[in-house]
Amino acid sequence: MAYNVHRFDLRMTADQGRLEQFLNGLKGDIVAIVPNVTVHFLWAHRVNFLLVVEKVS
């Protein structure tokens, strides 16, 4: 088995459509989606990017 890891930069409030198109365009199976969560001013959490692990055959 081979795996590809894709980095997907996003803004959670505006990029839902882009993420949907990206995920539907993958040829293999999605194994995991790992968000990068950071803490900003006043303990507000923010997702900067996602790592998408795809299993290809």
C-alpha cells in the first residue's frame, strides 16, 4: 500500500466548497483528516490547514 499526504490550507468559514471539491477529486481512499489547531487571542481556536491522508493502490 502507498499513502499520499496532502496539505489543504483553509479558512473554516469560507472554504467548505473548496474542501468538498478537493475530497471528491481524490482517487484513493481517505484514511484520516488531521486538523492543525492553533490558539489565538483570548483562547480562540483556529484551524489553519488540514492534512489529508489518502491510501492509493
